[in-house]
Amino acid sequence: MKAQPQTTNSRLKTCLSKGLLLLAALVLLELALHLTIKRTSHVMTLLGKPWYFLIPFDVPKEMPSVDHRNGAYRRYDPILGWTIGEGGQDPPLYFSDVSGFRIGARAYATGGHAIHAIAEPDVVCIGDSFTHGDEVKNEDTWPFQLGSLLRRSVVNLGVGGYGVDQAILRYRESGLNGRIVLLGLIAGDLERATSPIYNFTTGGLKTKPVMRFENNQITIANQPALYGEALRREFEHGLESEFFRLDTEFDPRFFQRCVLDHFLLWRIPKSALVWQSRRRVPIYLSDDSRFQYSMEILQYANELTANRQARLIVVLLDNGNTFADRKVDKEPWRRMRSALNVHGIRFIDTTPEIYAMYQASRSSVINVGGVHYAPIANRKVAEIIASELSAEIWPQPLVLKDF
């Protein structure tokens, strides 16, 4: 027998039941997605992945406390965003002198924190956490090891989280007149210089200065650096905020809202389009406006040090990101080395030897924290630098200085 054709009512009932099942499935999926979402500050992340951020960003519920105290090792700074405090400590690893330069625990305990650092050291080291020496004691940082090898006075101005711009500004603010200025550079330092907030898309709320170069003039925006309620108001302004537009890659989609943004099933695919469109080649591998901007910053550093009768030397440092890049490009620093040569900026490339060490033994390079250099790697960096400096700049026997 032939099947009887469905009546209009039965077809409607079938469609309605399927629609209700679909709706129920969507509701369950929406609820399940909410269980995978984690909110940190202004950012909601998916599946615990900090790079899977969901747009639009929220207004932070709580702003981080900002330390203004003297004696704090890390504190707010209106010129630099954040810095190392004068005579501060964060035991067991971190101690600073009265100028905010890193020193060892023994020097701190014996009153070193109350003695002003040498006004004219032989070498000034600037940079981020790899220069500062995160995760190791002062004696295991490459600046300290360099001083021991050269038997010269070396001051460590490195600060964790710094972009290349902040590192240079800290040197400028220090007033030091060292003979050599070593800028420890990892690839990510260039990206940090393009934004007014450290780790903005993954929940960071520490703001920093931003350099602008126009008509052969340099200006510095976001000084004093925003924090607290002033920064929260910028989130409330959202698209109208001039502060967020300091980012060289400001994206209005970060703040654009619609009614459907209440639903994760809408918000996730919308955000996925942003993740895809914002995928960028790392600056040091590129040849775009971001790379040119980075070179303007380095040119400024070269001029600044020359005006102080010092010589800038960029120290190229590999890290986890550039180790991964070598799987695609065996010479990832090639473009940077070429640009530095073109602009007459001296550099020391430690990356081939550090990468060889990494291939032989990961633990010899990466510390237990999984990010920064182990003591052995810091020693190797110091040896490479000392070899070049002693032969090129200090060929005569060296005299130990008390520092």
C-alpha cells in the first residue's frame, strides 16, 4: 500500500517539533558554552585559551591595585607605566638599590640598597624580563655574568614586560652615561611597543607610553600612564576613547555591540572572524609599517645613546616564540639583522648558539618556569657578548672595579 500524504497539520506539527528540538539543543549548547567561558578583567576567554578572546570587550569590574609605595620592588611609574622601585625587595630572588637597579640579596642585606649606583658604569643593560633575569637570582642573570667576565661595572635596567620603547625610555630617564648600552631584544618586544596596554587582548590592564614619529619629531603619548578609575572610564567610552586608538592596530570591533552579543553562539563565530583577520606575521619577520615603526624606535635609541657619548648595541635573544618560528624559517632574524646594518646600528646575535643549546637540551635554555632563560643560557649570552666586546672595544687587560 502507498503511504498516505501528510496533511498540512501533520507537517506543521513535524516542523514545530523539529524546531523545538533544535531550540532545546541550542539552549543546551549555549549553557554548555557558558561553562567553558572564563572572564578575566575585561576579557572573556574560551576553553581556557587566553588567545581565544571574545569580543566585544567588557568594562572591567575591578581595576588592579597599583603600588605607589617606596620599597616596593615593582611599582607604578607615570613616565614608564611601571618600573622597579628604589630600594625594593621581592625575596627570595629580587632586590634593587636606591636607583631601582637590580642587585643581589647579599648586596641588599649589607646596605647596597642604600648606595646610589655608579653614575657612569661601563655597561648599561636595558630590556625586558630576559635582561632583568626573571626566575633566576641576580648572580645568574646575563648582565651580572657579563660584568664578572669583563671585570667591568655593569648596571641592569631590565624590567619584566617592557616593550622596546619602554626599555629605551627607562635608559633616558636614568640619566646614566655608560660607555656601552646593551639592548636585550626578544621578538615580542616589538609588538609590545605598538600598544598602550600590556597584553590588552588577554586581560592586561597595565598601561604604557607610546612613541609617535611625525615630521622628524618624536612625541610620547599616555604620560602620565593611565590606571585605576581613569582607565575604567576609557573602557566605558569604548569606541569614543582616544586612548585605545593609540594602538597602531586599533580595531573598532573590540567595542562594537549589538543585541545578539548576549549570546555566545553569536559571539563566538563573530570573534573567530576577528581572530582570523588579526593574525599577523610577527613584526621581526615582516616588512610592513609595524617593522618600520620598530626601526624608528631603534634609530631614536641610537641617536639618544650617541648624544650621551655611548654606543648602542642590540643583543638579539631567542625565546620560545622564535624557537617555534625556526621550524618555518631557519633564519628568522635575517630581516632584523639586515635592517640594523642598513641603519648603522651595531648588534650581537646570540641566537644561533642559544638555539643550538635548546636543540641539544631544552632544560639548559628554558628555566623551570617554562619561559625565561636558565642560568646556563644566561651564562652563554654573557660569554658571547663578552667575547665581542673585549676584542672590539676593550682589547687591553681589564681592571676590576668595585660595584
